[in-house]
Amino acid sequence: MPSASISPVPFHTCTNPHGIIYRIGCFSAAPGCSEVGPAFSEFSWFSGYRWQVAICGNCQEHLGWHFHGEQSFYGLIHDRLSAADN
């Protein structure tokens, strides 16, 4: 799985319309992530932002969402990230 390029802002706990709870961190970039499908404004956790599913470019696992608005950022699921090898 890819690791994000910067340290996250504080993590957010978010619940989707199906009741699934995610703990996400926000990142300005996420090398290795690919966006799939259209961007939606419905059910966005961040007012004024559209979201698009973000997956691992290698294994295709769902890693979070790419948010589009005044600025663009990734909301990545904490439990699905790994530390970068330095």
C-alpha cells in the first residue's frame, strides 16, 4: 500500500450513510493512489467538497477518498495505511 507524502492533520471520525465508521487523516498528496469513478457531492463529510473513491494503484484496495473543492486533498483510512520505508 502507498504511504502519504505528508503528515496528517488531526484524524477525523466519519460515518457513511450505511453506518460504517472510518477514521481518516487528511493529506495534500497521496502518491500511489488512483481515483476511480465520478466525484459526488452527496454525503460529503466536508461541506463544499465533492468526493471520489481513492484506491491503491498497485493492489486496487480502497484507501479512502479524494476530495475536490476550494482545495483538493485526500481523506485516507488510517487502518489501511502503512509507514513509508526510509
